[in-house]
Amino acid sequence: MILDDIVATKKQEMKQFAMPLESEVKGYSFFEALREPHRSLGVIAEVKAASPSKGVIKEQFSALDVARSYQEAGADALSVLTDESYFKGSCQRLTEVKKHVNLPVIRKDFIIDERQIEESKRIGADAILLIASILEPKTLKSFYEQAKILGLDCLVEVHGYDELQKVLDQFEPDILGVNNRDLKTFTTSLQETENLARHIPKSSIFVSESGIHEKADIDFVSRCGANAVLVGEALMRADDPRKTLPEWFAS
């Protein structure tokens, strides 16, 4: 499975891990940005060059220009891919964006080692992604607590009721993401958001991730009870996100 390959590659990368120097960037609250969004739903707009399921999404682009266009479009937060092997991202890209954009940024990567948490803080991330499908529940909780100590918010991502329940057996995250893409098969369905909606704690900010391509999708996940969406491919492919995003929320 692709996910197994990704995790195996990440474990190999960690054998050559070197902690970066700390970046001097201003921090922003990812949690607060989603709790008080500009629109009816919070929007996390993603800087994403490629993915295993879609291949190369955008060949040549300036991450900074894309991030600025998201900010001008009214995004509440940004997501920046830092995985190099499968998503053509980089930690340097995240730091560059943080230095020039006044929005909270979540590091989108496969966090499997506690050293990556401090690394995330040092490169300037305001939040990290913790994926339930690759972390044991107790490990996920430990990583969550370590991140909090460092001042990082966490988006805890689940797919399927079983993963959600295992997380909730340990704790209730401040921000819970339902990934509409099954990372084992890479099939995507917004039905996942609808299926899990009634099981998400009211105390958690509920984020619907992946599969958002048009206004109808925004309307659907909103009716399901989502508080925010994470959108990558559709905005990366858009001619001008500054027009696309407002159109999705037009009455």
C-alpha cells in the first residue's frame, strides 16, 4: 500500500535526521483562526505541488505567490506540504511562506518521530498534522501533548469510525479532521464527513479534508456540520484562487 511505503520511507529519512536551526518568524494561532473564520466555514488553503494519487498538480510555481493569493482570497490558515519524496514539498518552503504571509501555517507531513515535532516548531510551523492511521493512539496523544508544550496546535486526522473512536478513547482533540480520502486506497468520498459528523465531539473544531472541488462540496460539508475545510488540489489548479474561493461562498 502507498501509505506503508510512505511511512517506510519516512523511517529511512529519520535515520539521517538533523535538527534545523530555529527560524525567526511570527507565530499565529491555528486554533483561533479556525474558531473565528472569515466566512461560514474556516478555510485551510494548501500549498501542494504533487501527491501519490494525483501525480504532479502544478509543475512550476512560486509557493510564496500561491500563499499570498490564498491570503488575498480570504483563507483563514495555510497548509504547506513538507514531505519531499511523495509530495515534492520542503521545510524550506514552509519557512519561506511563514516569513511573508500573516496567517497561521500547519505543517502537512507524516509525523512518526517526536523529533519532527521540535523540527516543526523550528521551521516556523504554527501547527502540525497527526494522522491516526499511522500512529498508535497512545503515541498520538503523547505527540499531541508534546506539541502543546512547544506552543503548536494539532490537527488530528482520522478516517473511519474505528480510528475516530480509538482517538476519543484517549482524549478529545481541539481540532479533529476527517480525511475524506482513504490513505490506504486513496479513494475519496465526502460521504466520510457525513458518516462521522454525529460522532465528532461538540468541543472539537471539525475539519473536512480532501475532495472539496466546488461550491456544492462546501455546501454539503457545511450541512453535515463541519466547521472548516482543508482544500489543496482544487485551489492549486484554479486559475485565480482570489476569484475561486469567494465564488464558493457566494449566496
